[in-house]
Amino acid sequence: MGRRRWLVTGCSSGLGYALATAAARAGHEVAVTARKTADLEDLAAAWPGRVVPIPLELRDAASCEEAVRRAADRLGGIDILVNNAGVGLFGAVEEVSDAELRDQLETLVVGPWRLARLVLPLMRAQGHGHIVNVSSVVGRMAFPGLAAYVAGKHALEGMSQALAVEGAPHGIRVTVVEPGMFATRYGVSMMQAQRRIPAYDVTNREMLDGARGLADNPETGRPEDFAARVLGVVEAEGPTPLRVPVGEDAYGYLEVADEAWHEEFAAARILTQEPAPPPA
Ligand SMILES: NC(=O)c1ccc[n+]([C@@H]2O[C@H](COP(=O)([O-])OP(=O)(O)OC[C@H]3O[C@@H](n4cnc5c(N)ncnc54)[C@H](OP(=O)(O)O)[C@@H]3O)[C@@H](O)[C@H]2O)c1
């Protein structure tokens, strides 16, 4: 693959930083975003002329419009959009308020959707493009204590699946990346629902401790390995799967989830195909 023009969100740290670095190293041009461009200075300095820092707040429609406009102007177009930026919210269903839920979905669903809506006309006009949405294994399964985050990633995957069909006739490819656990700031950046209900303490604490310790956990993956895999998918010739788990643990989680889904499906079929009870 020759030089391509990328827009990657959430590059001040973690997976976005590693992916932008890998893309720049491979010779691509990359517009990188964070809420404060000061947090992108190191990345831009490491790849002068190849990495363009752009401010972006996903929850702000005007900021999304301005970011896409600036990226397209500076790079002369956009070939690849990577919706990577994100943050999680701890909290059981009963603890999460309407405002907290809206905020979480604004970051995980509405923002990426907006960016897709903004780049799609450019991609359709040029007859090619690739939208990569960074989900999680929880885009296809659930952990308790993370309900709003789980809901957001499921929604992102559903949107991606529809977009894949809509985009294909226009030469637009869609990939959903599902990372397992990687050592980033994700765990420490996570927010917590304000309301705490003691009945959910055990579930919440387990999730909270796991996430907060993510960066120091020796079993978590390295962002550089994630980046190499995603670069490989983008640069692949020919069709690639819609959903791409990244990391051995991601395959482990999803295999278990897949078996559980099949068992549930079979049980539901038996239940609904038994003769219906007579009307009361
Ligand atoms: N690490 C993991 O184990 C893991 C597992 C599964 C999925 N993921 C997903 O991977 C993606 C990257 O996360 P990460 O692990 O690299 O975490 P990270 O180190 O915390 O990076 C998150 C990035 O998102 C940006 N961001 C957060 N909220 C934003 C907003 N409202 N508007 C614009 N930018 C925003 C942050 O930029 P600022 O400088 O503006 O804060 C930062 O650059 C996320 O979508 C996350 O859900 C991570």
C-alpha cells in the first residue's frame, strides 16, 4: 500500500498514540487528535511533516466538523478514519444517571458517528475509504459494573455493521477492532457514576481494581503490538473481516461468549417451540 492519509482520534496516549506512530513510521500521513493539542506535541515533533495535530472534543459537534475540515485541508483528503478515542464509565445500571449515560454515549457512539458522517462524502467522492472503529470485546459481550460502556460499544458495533453494507458499493471498507486488555491510560481515565449503591460494591470493586491496575498488569498487551496488528489490517490487500479481535485474551473472551450465545440460542429455540400454553 502506498502513502495514505489517516485521521486517528485519541492520540495523546495509549492505543491511538501507538497506532499514529506506527502509521507515520510506515510512511503514511496522519492527522492526530486530542482535546488539548499540547498533549500531541511529542508525537508531532517525532514525525515532522507527517503527523498533524488537531484539537477534537468528540462531544462537541462544531469541534468534530472543524477537526475533519482541518484534517482534510492539511492532508488534501482522508483515506482512513480511525475512531479510537474513548473513555469508560464505571457503574451498575441502577447507579448510572441519565446525564452520565448520555455523556458516555456521546463519546462512544454519537462522536464517532458524527466523524463518519463527515468523512463519508469525501470517501464516496474519491471512490474509496476505510473506517476503523475501535470497540472492545464488550462490543459483543458484557462485564457487570460497566453497563453504559458495554452499551456504547455494542451500539458502535451495530452502527459499523450497517455502515459496512452501506459503504461497500462506494468502495468504503469498515473494520471494528476489538482490543483485549492493553496497558494504556484507559483504566485510570475511567469515570465513576456519582451514585454508589452498596449492594453493587462487590461487582464494582472487582471491575474497578482490574481496570485501574491495567497499565501495571504484566498480562496486558503492549500498545505497539496492537498498532502493528491494526496497521496490518488496514494495509491488507483484499477483503478483511468486519470484526477483528486483537490480543490473545480477546480471542479467549469471545470464544467463551460465542459458546454461551449458541447455548442461549438453542435453549430459547426449545423454549419457544414447545407447544404454547392454553389461553387462561
Ligand atoms: N486499553 C484497553 O485495554 C482497551 C480495551 C478495549 C478497548 N479499548 C478502547 O481503545 C480506545 C483507546 O483507549 P486507550 O486504551 O488508548 O485509552 P487512553 O490511553 O485513555 O486514551 C484515550 C484517548 O481518547 C481521548 N479522548 C477521551 N475522551 C475524549 C473526548 N471526549 N473527545 C476527544 N478525545 C477523547 C483521550 O484524549 P485526551 O487527551 O483528550 O483525554 C486519549 O487520547 C478506546 O476507545 C477504548 O474504549 C481499550
